[in-house]
Amino acid sequence: MAAAELTLNDTLQLTDAQGFPKKLELNKEYSFQKDKRRLYRLPPARVFLARNKNGKWDYRGEAIITELTILTLESKTIGKFKIMKIYGDKTRRVLNENQQPVEY
């Protein structure tokens, strides 16, 4: 039997289809769905919030995970998050230039 894989994340990186909000609003709760079994930092710790558009990450702010369910047999993760901080243009530019995922 193969070992179960669980990915640990400090960034909630979403495409529009996975639940990235059309409009960012502080303290509003949003739903998301990701493939694979994932574990995110739990409150009071924040996660970075990034929009994935065509494989490029755009760091937009910080969020807290308010609900998290790992569907083990389906190998999916669903949950909810609230945006706690929205980054200004300067912060986004610095993060986007320096925090892109490493390509293997």
C-alpha cells in the first residue's frame, strides 16, 4: 500500500475556478476547492493569498482558514477563508518578483 500524501501549505494559491474571489473584501468568507490532500496554517496564523493566473502567482493579501475538510478518498481539499489584509501595489510587486514557486 502506498503512503498517503499530505501537502503542507503557507499560501492559499487559487485559480478563479478553485475559488479566487472576483472582488476582494476584508472579513468576507469565501469557499475554495483544491486537488490533493492539503493542510494549511490554522488561525490565529495567517496564510498568504495568491491568485494563480496561467501558472503565475499574484500575491494579493493574507487570509485565515476558517474551515478545512480533507476528502481523503477523493484526494481533494475544500474549505473556507476570510481575507484579513489586502496588499497595496508596492507590496504586491515585491512579493510577486521574489516569491514565485521554484520550477523543478
